[in-house]
Amino acid sequence: MALLVGIVNLLIPALIIGIILIMGTIAARNIADDTANRMSRQYAIESAANFQTFLNPHMRLMQQMAYSVPIARWLASEDDITQRAYAFNSMMSYAANIHHIYFMFTFYDTHKSYDFSPSLTFNEFESWGHLVDGGTGRWFYNTLDAEAPFIINIQRTRPDEYGNFDLYIWSNHRIYYQGQIAGVVTIGSPFADIFNAAFYGFDIDGKRGYILDQYGAVRMDSAGILETTVAGVPFPPTVPEAIDNPNLAYEIANHLQRLQGGLFPLGILSGEAVRLAAGDYYYASISPIIGTNWSVMVLSGSVGGFDVRFMPVIIVAFVLLVVFLIAASLASQRMILNPLRKLAQSTNEIDEDFNTAIYGVERADIIGTLATTIRSMLDKVKISKNAMEQAQDELRYREKLLSATNQAAEVLLAAKEEDTMSALMYGMEIVGRCVNADRVQIWRNEIVDGELHFVMRYEWLSEIGEQKVEVPTGLKFPYKKVDGWLEMFLRGEGINSPISKLPPRDAAFLGYYEMVSIVCLPLFMDGEFIGFFSVDDCQFEKVYTDDEINMFASAGLMFTNVFNRSKQKELAYTDSLTGVYNRRYFLETAEITLRRCIEESSNFSLIMMDIDHFKSINDRFGHAIGDEVLKIFTARIRHVLKKDTLFARYGGEEFAVELEGVSQENAVKTALRLSQVIQDTPFQIDGLELNVTASFGVASKTSVCTLLEKIINNSDKALYQAKSAGRNTVIGYTEEPEAN
């Protein structure tokens, strides 16, 4: 009986320890599962964000060309050489600052295709042939039949004269003119560039990434390109892992239902990760690529260094150890039972954090060995739990950073042209609040008195930042004030440091503005160093983490894209000499205004003007004086016109004015005022006094003249009459009488 009691007393502590280990195993497995789930979602979101950031300029350029009026008009009238010239100029302005992108335009009626690049001349801009249904031309018909206005696909380029070809990612967008399909614009980017963008820094150990199209077919694979052939034509396969995991196939189909035949809207992120029942991976997660009908899927395997699958082995080993101890202790019950009872009692006091004073740890016998083993195992479980909790905290923070980056990208992508700057400021606020910063600033490079300066142009302040020393907009400093900054930025390097750790001169300079820590990252546009992006903390000394720096770098790239869009628009629509709008902008805007006036039955007039004897001014005094005449002429005209009146340099010394809602009679009066202000005062240029005059032709919309091209021709005819009448004259166009 005593022996039975002794065995029971020995089994009690063993049972308690076993229960503790089982509970620890369950907790560890749950933590590991949750960690793997979050990691899979994070990888999918990050890859989708990288893909979207790279594709942003590509997609924006495609949309600009798809909605260009000159290009649409040309596709609707292929043989019109004038419309082709307008379209060519539009393409050239859109593509001026874009490199390594392939363009093609295909007519709907004739299936003729034209290749385009910024290096072409107008005379070289000719069709290379027709598309044929099926084969390599099937993308054209897929674009016409697609529910969304555009499709994306991966395909080889046409072989060159040596039989070589490249792999490109293509966007094909339908173009409409007057409600009818006119053709398709095709824009291609090198596949290698977008592959590196989507999976940049992607650790393939235990992970695999796919880019899926709207049908769930694989278009990219982080481990390489997947392609099979059907009847000799490349065709992308489905996700291989979906064959052995029906729940994954269901999740893919459920995800694609969100498309509803269109594109993924803003605000959609990946759902919960799917647990896989078979294969080398544990979880799969899908994230949409916003603004397209493609998605990113990431498969992930084991979770870091702690693998819960080995926990049962540990439990079995421990149980064998306990059995051995029980068998050995039967010979010395008095020496073992009481210490074991106390050991069991101490294990009953273990809390959820595995903290307790284990009895017998200090003993040098077998009880001490057992107590030490239990204590060591509890410490390992506690360390593993703490490590996993820390990993979860880091993953949550990375998700927060990625979410903020996506939110800033959505704000900037969705912003209308007139709201670009307010979207930029909101994007800076999102970045600042995400990392609890006090200042977020963008400094632009400018030449001041022949020396390169950095100038503060945009700033967001937290509540704490608003209480610190002000950094006013427009504040500028020469780069020589901070030793080595310019050279460092040109190398692509930045600053990430507490102010106290910087060289004394830099610390004094920045400390004046009450900064405690700072990050500065250089900004580049088309390879040119244009300024830097800074984040300040005015309260704590800190060094920002790699994840935070990556977020800042992504934000800086997005902000640079905003500047690039503004620069492209300015270059595309502005005359560089006079600062007024150019001919392209005038034609596009006047066309829209004329349509509105026709719909509202209101007046519409144009004034065409030409400086008299301008060639003789250039011949007598040189082109530099001629340029100054153009500038003074422009300034005087703008002074007379209302602020919102459309005024453009139409070409050479010829200018145009659009007058919305103004009859031809009143337009003639306006032209007379303009003529008077030009001739009243001589032009003073470098000691010269030049008497300059101009001739004016005026024409208006009538019941039989409703085309912009016709109104421009009529005003040109009136201008020619003014020239023939002796110049310095205003002529209003009158309809020529019909011949009998």
C-alpha cells in the first residue's frame, strides 16, 4: 500500500509538469500560426505596393495618351496628315521624360500599327504593317472585347533584324472618339524592371510570390517565369499549389469576384491568409494591385527559428525522463517523495508568464537536476513566447508602415491635377503621424546668385512641431553651410542620427531649430539630384529602423513623381520664352470651350495677331533683341486681357486669344485696345527705342461655322487682309459672297 502511495505521489508532479508543457506547446503553436498568417499577408501587401509604385508612371502615361483628343482624332481619321502631326506632337510631349518604354498605336478600322519613340522624327513615323487575328495579334482583339477599358499582359516584342526579342509587360487601352472606338494605344515596360520592382529584396527561402491576372493565371513567378504552350502559343498556367489545395483555389476565385469585370478600386487590401493542407508552404495570401485587374499571391513556409513541430519530441523525451526517475526513486522513497511533493507544489504556482520559484534548483542531487531541467524548459518557453510576441509587435508595426505607404499612394494617385499639392501635404501628414514625427519637410534645390542652395518648399508639423522654432517656407541655405552634405546626397546616401551624434557644426545648425533626431534622404528625378526629404523628431533621440527608412524612401519616390507630373505638364503646355501657353494647349483647351459654347448657345470668338516686320527686327538687331520684343509684346497683351482669358503663342511671332461668350463685334473692340497698347509706347531694349505694331484678325462661331479649325482659318484670313491693308490694322472676318 505504501509503495502504491509513493508511486501516486511521484506521478502527481509528473502529471502537472506534463500539463504545463502541453499548455505551453498549444500557446506556442497558436503564436506561431498567428505569426505565419501575418507574415504571409505582409509579404503580399508589400509586393503589391512595390508593383503598383513601379507601374504608376506607366499607367498614368497610358491614361494620358488614351484620353488625348489629338491622338483620338488621328485614329479616327488615319489619312489626315494634319491630325497625325497634332497626335505626333502630343505623343512627343507625353513621352519626353520617359525612358525604356515601348509605344504602339493600332487603328480599329484598318488594323494598321505604328511604333513610336521620342527619338523618331515626324517623317519616320510610319506604319509597320497590319495586325492579324489570332497568334501574336490576339491581344488587340482581347482589348476590344475586355469589360475594363484596358488589359495588361506579358508578351515578347517583335524580333529585330537579327531575330532577337525582349520580354515586356504591356498595357493596352481602348481609345474612343465621339463615342466610337478609334483604336488601341499599347505601352510596354521591360519585364526585368517590373520583376525586380515587384520582388525587390524578396527572400525566396520559405516563400514564393506570384503575379496573377484577372483570370487567376500566373503572369510572374518570384522563382522565374512560368510559361507553357498551347498550339505553339505561350499560355500562362494556374497556381500549381491550388491543385492540391482546393481551399486555395476557392479563395482565388472568391478574390477575383471583387473585380466584377472592372479594376480593383482604392481601399482594398489582402484578406486573411489561407492555411494550406498540402505542399511545402503553410499559408497563402492574396493582395490586389490597385487600379489594375492583377493581384499578388505570396506563399510562406515555416516561421523563423522556432518550429513548434519539435515540441512533441521534447514532451516525449521529458516523459521518458520522468518514468526513469520514478523507477529509480522506488528504492529511496523517503529521500525522493517529500522533495518531489515540494517540487510539485512549486510548479502549481506557475503563472501565465511562467514565473515561479521552482523548489530544489539549488540541490546537488537528482531532485536538483529535475528542478533545473523544469526551470530551464520554462525559461526557454518564456524566451520563445517573448521572442514571438516581439516578432508580432514588429510585424504589426511593419503592417502599419505598409498601410501608411499604401494610403499615401492612394491619396496621390486619386488626386485631380488641381488637388495635387493638397494631396502632397496630406501624404506628408500620413507619413509623419505614422512614425510620430514632429516635422516632415521637402527641400528643393535652387540656384541663388550662381550658387546651389536647398530651399524649404513643403512642410507638415505635428502639434509639438508647431510649438518649436519656425522653419518658414522659402528658407534657403547654401550647401557649403553643411560640410559634405552635397557630396553625400549625390552618392545616394542620407542622414539617420540623433542631432547630438552629428559633427558640431551640423549639430549647432540643426539644433537651432530644436531638432533632436533627423532623417534626410536625397530625391532624384530622371537621374538629377533635385533636393531632399527630411523627417524630424523634436522630443527624443532615436535612430530610425530599416523598415521606417524604407517607408521614407517609398514616400520620397511618390513625392518625386508628383513633381515630375507637374514638370511634365508645365513643359508640355508652356512656351519657354514668353511663359504663356503654347499652341498645343491652346488647341486642346479652345476645342473644349467651343463645344461648351455650342451646347449653351453662347458666343465664341478668336483673335489671331502677328507682330509687323518682326523678321526685319531679327535681321537688323539680332535674335536676342527679337526675343526681348516677344517678351515685352506678351507682357503688354496680358496686361490688357482678363486674368482667366486664354492667351497663347501660336508660333513664331504669331499669338492667339480665345474669347468665350464674346461676340465678333466686341472681340474687334478688344483687338483694337490691344493694338493701341502695342503702338502707344516704344519698346525700350538695351538702349534701343523700337516702334512696334501688330496686325489682328478676328473670327467667331456662327450657325454655319462651328468647327475650331474653320474659325482659326477664318481669323487667319482676316489677319492676312490686315497685313495686305498696310499692317497695324484690325480686320473682322466676313463671309465671302458665293459666286454666281
